[in-house]
Amino acid sequence: MNKYALVLVNIKGLGVKTFSYLIPEEMKPVIQIGQAVSVAFGRQGLINAFVVGFSDYLPPEIKAKKISKILDEKPLFSLEYLKLLEWVANYYCCDFITVLNMAIPLKLIDKNAKTEALVEFIKKDGATKRQLEVLDLLEKFKKVNLTEFEKHAKTTRATIKKLESLGCLKIVEDELYRNPLSIFSDVKKEELYALQGEQQKVYEGIKKLKTNNPILIHGVTASGKTEVYFKLIKDTIDSGKNVLFLAPEIALASQLTKRLARKFGINDIAIWHSSISEGERYDVWQKLYRNEIKILAGARSAVFAPLKNIGLIIIDEEHESAYKQTSPAPRYDARLVAEKLAEFHNAKLILGSATPDITSYYRAQNSKTLFEMKHRYNNAPLAKTYVINMQTHMQAAYRGVISKPLQNEIKATLEKGQQIIILINRRGFSTYTQCQSCGTVIECPNCAIPMIWHSADSRLRCHYCNQTMSFPEECPTCGSDALHNSGTGTQKIEMFLKELFPDVNIVRIDSDSLIRKNEHIKILNSFQKGEIDILVGTQMIAKGLDNPNVTLVGVISADASFNLPDFRASERGFQLLTQVAGRVGRGEFTGNVLFQTYNPDFYALQTAREQNYKQFFDTEIVAREEFEYPPFSKIIRFILSCENQFRAEKASQEIALRLNTMVDKFGISEKLEVLGPTMCVFERLNGQYRFQILVKNRMEEKGHDFISRFLHQIVLPKDIKLTVDVDPIDIL
Ligand code: ADP
Ligand code: ZN
Ligand code: ZN
């Protein structure tokens, strides 16, 4: 029997820490990992904590206090769960505590923290003191689900009025969005479709496989991948096991949940993502733990929800970079964590995409877990795709941006009463502001990137740090007044289209247009219902839309995505173009896709035009091998940043030197290559100069152990910040 319990606490000012407490005799038979307990903590008195481990030994100088009480005998997580978190900490070279803090909603057990979170939330939204007074009211709303809320709302109009007058209604509205499942309580249940041709083959192939290596379904857009997932889900729950289904972002996860609810009823389903309310999170967590949930849908953080007895994990649109958390630590990739999870549960892991990640495709090919679906469901034809060479079409184009062929197609489509998507992957009005006399580009004072003109509030804005400034009256370099907004963003295209087609309903969707959290879903719904003729937007519109009435997609500057100096730029550009082209022809009508470009021969554009993933892959993989980029190496990226450029550079040189010395000492220079330091592409962000060191790791998890050891040895001056990113999604 263990003497001590290791408990996790969350203390103001101290953060998340673990401490040892003595286990009283009477608790010994019942205490378990994952239980919430109450412990005495200095001047704070009794606080809540979680049991995360046991030991028989304490250093002699430490005298442990007793655990006061077990708050709930039912544990909230298991030992296996902690093992998964431990793996994440090791792989991503960060503290276990950081991972725990991210994964386990400590606030759940802490009443005070709950109110605090709410206050924080209101403060963030710019509420006044008077609004804080309605905290109690809001607290009430936090605890009810939608149906109850509606009942409640009807009976307490006065309450709503009061909230409204205090400007708090937005928060309550957000609350509806945060409890999205209740929205679907009215969906009608449907039977699963019988799978057809390719679908059936893929399904049977997957059933035969006995592996928990990732299985990849590469299926063109609308090939019916989702229906295959559904059949596999049904089999899994029929066999008594549970399913985890990930989508890349909250809006898609909500859409997916709705579709799942239709097929499987809402009782066994739950949704999990970073925006669900604390109350909802608590409820779902409890249900998961009681094994009452059979299908959990969610965004990347759902990979850490304590779903039990998993038989199947599905990751849809697996190529999306949103599966990787870039900040804060742990900078995990949900796909990789899911791989570990599948291993722990001996579950099947299925990745699906029309444009798989190069690494996923490469791995699936090699491990013979690749399944292809080359045709659309019902053999619906893929859209016809045309490349408009702007070198020749620019002259005649409207304001030099909207080519004649695109204008004609828009006109023809509108006449048929069909709908249009226009992609322009830059938000704002223009893309940079330049002096036409000396060439100076106006940059953010904090970041070495151009400021971007926003017509809505008539200001220049930095897309990194959000700093704004008014339009300079003269060039800061030469004093001339020839400053000009160049390049094209969503706002400019929206304006031009409204000039060209004044009588139709044109709506823009990008992160600036989404003032409210649920706006995105609202706009997409209204587009789906045919209330919007032309939807203009950033890559947000390339995903998930399944509207049979869309028969034209226009891409304003198809090369924009290829121009970033990053090894994944071609891949990202290809994916975006292919995905957006896939929005067309999902119903009985076929459609057209027009790519406007100044670089018509670029391979990624050509293969996107032909919707030929394989050919893109075959070209891209050669370049990756030649430059030893993933999948031929794994990268661990160090970023050192500091307000002082010289100090940032010096620190990064020192780190590189010490890394190299340690690599030599361990005799692993063949397997662990240290590159740099070099200045980052974004050399200054938020006032911090940035230098990077890239470690190419060819020794798998041993490389991670090595880096973790290294990190424990170094101490950096206070003004230098070190970020370690394992498998970074870009190296900008
Ligand atoms: P994907 O996930 O590959 O983009 P979906 O599964 O969403 O494709 O399928 C595209 C459309 O075709 C959907 O509206 C879906 O309901 C329909 N569909 C797919 N397979 C079948 C089937 N076997 N029977 C009837 N409809 C199907
Ligand atoms: Zn100038
Ligand atoms: Zn900035």
C-alpha cells in the first residue's frame, strides 16, 4: 500500500504544480488516480486537487500533510490517460505539467475558478463594471442548456431586457453557440445509405486490415468518404466500442455533429472543442467517464477528452494545419496523438482527405494502408477547371483584377439562378501600402511585415499583432505623398464585385467579417439556403461547404498561396485550390472553376487544375527528398527571440554551439543535424527579433529525449525567449 499521493493543484500565482500528501489509513482502500480530493495548502486553506500518482518515499526533509477528503470517489481519468499525456510531454519536449494543464480542465473542480473565468471572459469582451454586476445572472445562464435556456428565456423577458441593456446579450448568444448539440435536438433520424462501388470496396478493405497504423482514405471531394466513415462507425458501436471523430475546426465539427445526429440519434453523441462552456465541458467529461458517450465529435482538443473503450478514430480533412497546435505549448499534432491513442486502445485510425498531407500519403503508401476513391459518388463529374493567364488578361480585366472570362462566367451563372464562390486568400482591402516614388513599404512598428489597409475602419492594420495606424500623409522615407494601397484583399474584391453586379446579394466572409462567434455558421447557412448569390472569402470558404447549387468557383490570385518561402508552400497552395474546386458540382449540375494566375505553368497549379493529386505528390516528393524535408526528416525547431536583435542573435549562436557540442559528445552527429542559426523569415514579430535553429532528427524518439535533456541543462537570460516546436507546420 502506498503512503503518499501525488496531487495536482492549481494555485494562483504558482500555476499548476504537483505536491505529495499523506494518505490517511481509511482512504487507502478507495483512493485512485483521477479522483478529485481536498487538501490543505498553506494560507489558502483547503483547496481542490487531483490525484495523479503514488509513492512510498519522500525526501527526509519533507513532511507531508494529510489528504483531507476525497471529493468524489469516481475518478475523472485513468492511469492510461496519464500515460498518454506523458508521451505527449516527451515527444513535444515540454513539461508534463504543461500538458496536464492543457488536457484536464482543472477549473472543473474549482468553484472560484469558474467565476473567475467568467469575469475574465467578460473583461476580455470589454464589459464595464456595471456589466460585471450581472455576473450572477450570467452564472445562471452558464448552467442551462439550450432547451432550458429557451424555456427560461420566454418566461424571463425582463432578464433578457436587462442583459441586453447592459450589453451582455452577446455573451448569452455565444452561449448558444457553445452548446451546439442542443441545436440539433430536432433533427430527423435517417437510415445509413447502402455503400456503392468504390465505397464498398474501401469499406471491405479497411475491415480486413488488422492494424492500428494510420489508414488513409484518399478520395476526391464528394466521393462519399463520410458515408464510409458512417458504416465503420455503425460497426464499431454495434461491437460495443466507442468512436472519436475529429474535424479540423469548430464550425466543421458542428456540421459533422449534425450529420452524425441524423444518422445515430443525439443521445449517444457529444461534442468537444475549445469553445464549449465550462458547464458543458464538465457534463461531457462526466458522461465520457461513465461510458455514456458512444461517438465523440470535436476539434483537435477532443483527442484529449477521456473517451473510453475506443474502437475507431476518424480524422477528417487530415491535411489541415489546424490539427497542430502552434501556440501555446504543448505544440501537439492531434493526428500524432491520435496515433498513440489508437495504439493504447488497439483501435483503428482512419485519416481522410481529398488532398492528403504529403507525409501521410507517403507513410500510407509504404505501410500498404492506402485506399483510393477516384470517382465522385454517383459518378458526378468533377468541375471543369480553367487557368486564366493574367499576363494576357490583365489589360481587359475590371480594375486589372477581375478578368473578362471570370466576369462572363459570373454573369452566366447568376442568370441560371445558381451560386458562386470567389476565393481571395488575403483579408483586408489590399496587401501592402507602398510609396510609388521610392518603393518604401509601410511596415508594422512591432513586426517586420507590411501593414494592411482595412476599408471598414479606414486604418492600416498589422495582421500579426493587430496594431492599427491611420494612413500616413507622407512616405516616412522620402516624404512624398505617393503612397498607394497595392495588391488585392477580400474587401477590395467585395467592392469591385458590388460595382460590377449591383443587384445581387454579395457577402464577404473572412475573420474580419466575423464579429460574433456564430456569424460564420449563420452566413454559411444562409448561403446554403440560396439567400446569398456570391460568397467572397478567404480559405474559410474552401472547406466543408456542400451546396449543390454552387456551379462556379473563381480564384482571384491562384499563385498567392505558392509564394511563401516555406517548404510546405506548394502543398498548401495545391490543397487550397483543389479543395475550393471541390465545392463545385456537388449536385445535379456540373460547374466551372477559374484560376486567375500570373504563373500558369507552375506544377502545383497545373496538377490542381487537373485535380491530379498523384502527379502533384510524385513531383513534390522528389523535392522533399532532395532537400531532406519531411517525410525524409523530422524537424525540431528552436526559435530564440528578444527585443534586442544583437542579443537574440548571440543567444541563438550560443545555443547552436552548445547543441553541436553535445551532439558531438554523444557521437550522434550522423543522426541529429543542427542547422543555423538563421534569421526567421518573419524576422521581427511583436517587437521581438527572431532567430531559428532547425534540428533534423533521424533517430525518432531518442532525438526527443536528447533535446529534452539538452533543454534541462540550459539557462537563458530573462529577456530571451526560447520556443521549441516539434514537427512545425512552417518554418517562417
Ligand atoms: P466526401 O466526404 O467524400 O466529400 P460525402 O460522403 O459527403 O463525400 O458524399 C457526398 C454526397 O453524396 C453527400 O451528399 C452524400 O450524402 C452523398 N452520398 C455519398 N454516398 C452515398 C450513398 N452510398 N448513397 C446515397 N448518397 C450518398
Ligand atoms: Zn517614399
Ligand atoms: Zn505587428
